[in-house]
Amino acid sequence: MPRQTFKLNGQTVTVDVPDNVRLLWVLRDLLGVKGPKYGCGINVCKACTSHINGKAFNPCAVPVGEIGRGDEITTIEGLPDTLPAKKRGPNGLHPMQEAWLDRDVAQCGYCQPGQIMAAVALVRKVRREGRALSASDLDTIRNICRCGTYTRIREAIAEGSRTM
Amino acid sequence: MAAIPRHDQQDQPDQTLGGHDRPDPVGPLPTGGPHSVGRRRFLGYVLGGATLMAAADLGMLAEPAAAAVPTLPQPAELYDLNDALTDSCRPTANLITVTVNEDGTASFALPRSENGQGVTTSTAMIIAEELDLPLSKVEVTLAPARPELLLNQLTGASNTTISTYTPIRVAAAIAKMALLEAAAIQLGDTVELLKSKDGVITAPDGSSVTYGELATKAASLVDREVEVELKSTDEFTVVGTPRNRVDALAAVTGAKEFATDLDVPGALPTMLCRPPTLNGTPKRVLNQQQVEGMPGVRNVALVDTGVAVRALTFGQCIDAVRALDVEWNDGPVAGMDDEDILANLRKAEVPLPSLGLNPLAKTIEADFAFYFRSNSPMDTNSAVADVRSDRATVWAGLKSPIVAQQRIAEALGMAEGQVTVNVVQGGGSFGRRLFFDGALEAAKVSQAMGEPVKLMWHRADDARAGRTHPMCTSRIRATYLAGQVLSFQQSHTSVETDYRHGLGEVLTARAADLPAGLGNQGFAQTVFGLTQEIPYDFGVVTQTLVEADERFNTGSMRNIYSPDVRVAAELVIDQLAAAMRKDPYRFRQEFIRNERVRAVLDKVATVGNWGRSMPAGTAQGIAIHKEYKGASACLVELDARPGTVDRDIRDAVTGPRVTKVVFAIDVGLAINPRGLEAQMQGGINDGIALALTSSLHLRDGHFLEGSWDNYFYTRQWNTPPEVEVIVMPSESGQPGGAGEAGVAAANAAVACAFARATRTNPTYFPINHKDPLAFTPKPFSPPIPQSPVNGLRFTY
């Protein structure tokens, strides 16, 4: 069976699994990384949103064989460590996670790791484009929340974009 | 936790017991009424054990819920669904115990289910308050199925806090009293002079001792009965203050565990291949051996709901499910469409009775249809099951775990005692987890395979074969004359709502005691009668329910009948106002007969600047709702102009946009206003989806919607940019329900705003149901779609 090697949350991991198994299942079922959630398996609900080389993507729609040895995968578990300690918040977390706590966003919490990963990527993207975050940017977020926490998600992203 | 001997538990009724067979709980006490704020002395127990355990004796707390003589006849006004649930809980709720641990924390296993509604947080707050302990030192877990609790383990109808508030307080207060008594010995002072704060007891001389140090000293060798006085509400420093969720940190770090996150040895990923028509059944598998030989696949087994596969990863389950070649029997609605089901409902409708009112009265008649909707949460029906020859263990998000335990035992051919059912936090419920479809199926599959399984429904399964809010119609006839409304008749006709999860049993337990002859009606009639109310002075008011057609997988979707009933009623109220040449807000204000409803209505009208001038194609809408001991009102602004409706967003229904919402809620005592606000915000998004975008389409015997790109729940591009929730101050010392209270008024206000903005009278909901499909249906065979492989093309 092919050996798959890549960087996951700062550590190099190797796992024996066929190339076509989507990364989400490699993370969840084989490596025990449970932050990325299953919500649809077809890249529409975005509950599994994670980062590849710092950009948001959905591992449910990427065969593990497409992940190269040098690719860095970051899940919610590894998000705080993408920043030096002094840039983390009072709970030792990424500023976006801290904003989420401050606004008490989560209800059931199932989609929230994906929401936070998407929010971080959105803020970075808007910055790359040299713009200020707008309400229209928030409207483009495709992550679904069936508890309907959208109001607080919007507040938290605005706050997180100021602090990150 | 050890079983606790209880004097009033000697004749524990069995599960099938009707109310009239059960000894009545202790009758009214000399002090206090149903909503007494003043009553604060209660009996309870310090329980024998190694560390301090305190319990409330709910038998002694019992007070009848309905005491006042009603002035008007609508049943929900004097005795609502929550009274029925609370009363049915009384004889067993006394098994509620709070434990103080040697590390200074307090722990409590809540016999309810947490699915995001915030009951673990509000419960921890109640304990922290009464025990004078920091919130962070209270640990609330979810109790497994405890048959000794009998019926008191159902999470539904927003009843958790209503029914558990006082017993939890009593148990915590008794624990604090025992700590104070132990501290008095230790510190050589009298209890009265000691002060407890933040888990430390301090004497006047400054000496102190912590709860942790006292936990074993305060323990009792034997159970002893004690009397305790609860804090008065003016002393509250935790309850009533906005607090963040106790599980927030776990949620934002990915550490919060749901059923599919559990690691149970050997419980490999498992999925089902389901029939192409709704509720079809498998005949036989034609290629079992071939599928068993696929990469990662370990087992294939036929069960009554489909063909199960167990593999090393869910990805390999998906491959195997798609490869299975199965012969199926058709389900009961094979070949049928929405409109066939609607035609059946129309046949079941009963004519509104003639009231023989003044012949000069004018009449408004209206007729609405509400299509099937999905209560599928983000976390699909999932469960872990480990079934052995002599015992079974199941883990799942369950709102009726005792009934689940009974049914699973029955299906496995085991005694109830051989089945352990653990309650896991659910990733949303919206009524879905009142049922245990995933848990029951997981147990059957585990038994058939002889292996532990981690069963997960694919999203397509959850969307198409999961529970739905039933299709229904609502007809209204209202008459008016000379500035008065003489009558308001509403008749609701619905595909059957399934209550077989045990809510029915709870109600049965009290059926004989229900007022107004409700005891003779069926469960649906009872729930309808106990939840619905028209809080307006409209002369002769009737609301009736007819249920027909039991072929669908239905359930009590968040707020059950109320969203549809309110939409129909509030739209007609706008029509009445227009016919009588009155402003919709002023009209409501004039006819409302409940002060709490009037207060929330006035609040949203003022804060939301009702009546402000708005451009053509946009409008405000206003509506109210009264239920679950609470009153709510909602004002929305909606933009139905083409530029908004026709926004181009990939795989989306944009539609009219609600641009602003002002929502006022009076639940009585709001334990955690911040959590209550969150529940209202969520309910608002539900209401918007129900009115504008989300429904299931039945075509040729199956629901077309297979995922979130087909079923259009509110998304960021639909959600209101401006939302203000006002939690009303309340004199009441009693909490009301929160989990569902946001949906009905929001749904109705959006419907009213849409009607006003478009100058139409919508007759079906959601308003886009008959538009051309906004998606291409995914295939039904194989029943689940393959995961894409192009994910790296969409990075950002």
C-alpha cells in the first residue's frame, strides 16, 4: 500500500493508505485528528475546512495522493501554533479563536472548527488584496451552520480581523 | 452514582403506565402557587457516600401547574405542554443529585441532552449560583439512559430548564448547607456566621476552608433528610447574568467530541446503502463477495433498512456503498409527488364549522400549504455500537435515551439491563434527536456483523431518508364587524407528526389529568392543544388539528406546529388589519389580550422604528408568538427588489433578503441571557429559511434534496446583516423555554414582510417551493454521491 508522507500541524506524518482515499478520512479515521468534521463529503458544507500551505481547502475533496511530502496541512488543532506565542491570546489560541470565545459564537459547535479556519483564510485573503473586510466579504462565506450562529460569526470575524 | 432509596419510589410505575394508574404526586403545599417566587424552603437529602452528595426530593416539591381559574378557554393558556411534561417528571426527578469532589469541584450528570441549546451551561450556572462556586468549577456531564428516571429523561419542548430548575437548585443548596455545617465544626464557629464565596468558607476571624477540603468531611454515612432554604432571586450573582458557554473552548479548539469522534476499540467506520425510494427495503445483495474484497472493506451485512458496510475509513465505505448491487422492495410512497400528498391532505381536511354569527359580519378566508422541510443537523444520524452476545453498549446524541434503550434491547432480543445507552453531545438536533434512528440501526448492524461499528449516515441519507417536518395545510376563517373581530377559526391538517419516541408516553402519564377533556385525544391533538394559542381578543377562537398519512419519517422539528400556525395566523391578521384600515402593529396592539405579549410587541415596534418609510419592494413585517411560558415578538425588514433577489451566487438560492431583525423575548427568568440571545439568533435564521428558501421536494417517491447545495437552509448571503435581540426584564422567578422560542415569530414576521414588500398574498411556504429547481438532483442509485477530487482548485 502506498506510504503517504506530509506535514500535519507542524509534524511530519506517514500513513499507509491508497492514493484515492480523501484526506478527510486519513486525518479522522487513520490519524485521529478529529477537528475537521464531516458534513457532506462533497465540498459544499465546508465543515472540514482546514489549511494547506496557509490557504483554506476542504480535505473531503482531495485524494491523499495529491498531498505532497512538502505540503503543510493545518487543522484547527494546529492553528494556534502557526503564530509565535506572543501573538496568541489569553487562552493561548489564535486571535480568531479568541474572538470566537469572546463572542461566544458556538452553539452545538460541530461546524465551528471549519468556520474558524475559513474565517482566518478569508481575513488573510482580504489583506493580500489590500482591502478592508466588508459585509460583502462575509456574505461570500460558504460554511453552513445549522444552528444559525451567523450573526455572531460575523461579529467574531470582524473582531478577529482587528486582532490577528 | 449509587441508587438512592426513596420513600416515594416504592411503587415505581412501569413504562406503559397511564396517568390514572399512578399515585398522584404529593399534593399542593400550603405555601406558594404554580409560579410562586416566594417559596424557597424545600426538603432534600444529604446522601450516604464517601464524598458529599446532595439530592432534591422532588416528590415534596410537587405543585400543580394549573391553579388559577382560567378566564378564557384556550387550553395552552392555562396548562401548556411544558406543564404536562413537568408534571409527568415529578415523581422521578427527585433522583437529581449534586456531588462535591475533593478537588473542590462540583459535578452533576444532567439527565437531558445537549445539542447546542446551552443546557449544560445554564445548568452549571444554576449549580454555581446556589453552591457559591465559580462557574468553572462546576462540571455538568450528560447522564446515560437511566431507566430508574422513568420518563424524566426526555429533552423536548424546551422543557429542560423549566422542569429541572428547582430540583437542581435544591440539591446544590443542600450541598452548600452540608459544607457550611462541616466548616462550622472545622472552624469552630456557627453556621450562621460563616460566609461562603467562590468555593471557600470563611469565618469572622478570617480563618477559612475550601470546599475541596470539606468534601469528605461533609459526607454522610447514611442518607439524612434535611430542610433547606434557597437563595432569593435578589441574591443572584450568576443566574440572570450573561455567561459564555462552558463547552466553548472545546468547540473552538476541535476538542469537543461528537459520536463520530469517539474511539471505541474495533468500532470501524460503517455506512449503509439505502433504497432508492423512501422507506424501501432490501431484498438481497447480488455482489456481496465482490464488495467484501474491496480495499479496506471488512464486513458487508444486510439489515432491515439497507445494506451495511464496515471499512477502515469512511471513504472506503462510500466506495463500497456505491459499488453494492442490491435488489430492493419499493417504499410506501413509490411513484408519488408532493402534489399527490397535498391532494391527500386536502381530502382529509374537515370543513370549518359555521358559527352562526351576525349575518352582517364580513369574512376573510385564507388557505396555506407548507411543504416538507428537513431538520437534518450538521452532525448526521450517527452512533457507535458494540453488541456482544450477552450485552450491548451504544453511544449517540439522544434526547429520549430510555426509550432508545428499550427499543434497542427489543431489537437485539436482549433484556433492557443488558443494554447500556450513553448520551453523547449532539451536533445540533432541531428535534431530530428525539428519535434514535442511527443508534437503533448501529446496534442492528453491530449485531449482524458481530463487530463494533461507528455508524454514520451520509449527508444524502440524512437529507433524503431522515426525519422531516410534515407537510401540512392551515385554513383560517375570520369574521369582523364594526371594528371588532367576531371570530377566528384555524384548522390545521398535517401529515402525521411521529411522537413514538416517548413523548407520547410522557403525555399518557398525565393524560387523565389534562383539563378541557384533552385526555381523550391523541398525542398529536394533545401537543397541538397544549402549544397553540391565539393571544388576541378575537371573539370565538378555535384551533384544530387533523392528522393524516403516516407513511413519512417525521418528527417534532424545532417549534413543532407553531411556525406554520403562526405564519398562517399572522398573515390573516395583517389581512384583517388591512380590511379594517388599520396599521398592522396598531391592530395587534389593540387586540392583544396578554400583557407580556403586548410588551414584547411594543418593544420591537419602538426599537425597530416600525412604520418608517421604506423604498418600494422593501417592507417591514411584524408578528408575535406565545408559547412555552414565554412571549416573543419579531420585526423584520425585507428587501425583495430584483437586484437583491437575483444576486448571482454559485449553488445558492439568494431570494429576498431579510436585512434587519429586531426580536424581543420574555421567557420569565432568563438563566443565561447570552445563551438565550444565541437561541433567538438561531431561531431567526430557521424562521427565514422556513419562509423563503428551504423545503424538500418529493418526486417519484423520494426526496430530491441530497445535500446542503440542494436544501437551502439560511446561509451567510441570506442572513440579516443587522440583528438585535432584546431579552425582556421579568419579575418572574421561574424560567421559560428557550430552544425553540425564536422560530415562530421570526417565520411569521418574514412572511408578513414578504407579503407587504411584494403586495401579494402568499399561499404556500417556502415561497420558492414551486420555482424551477435551483439544483440538479443527485442520482438515487447509487444512493450517495462520490466525493470530488478537485478540492485543491478551490483554495483561498
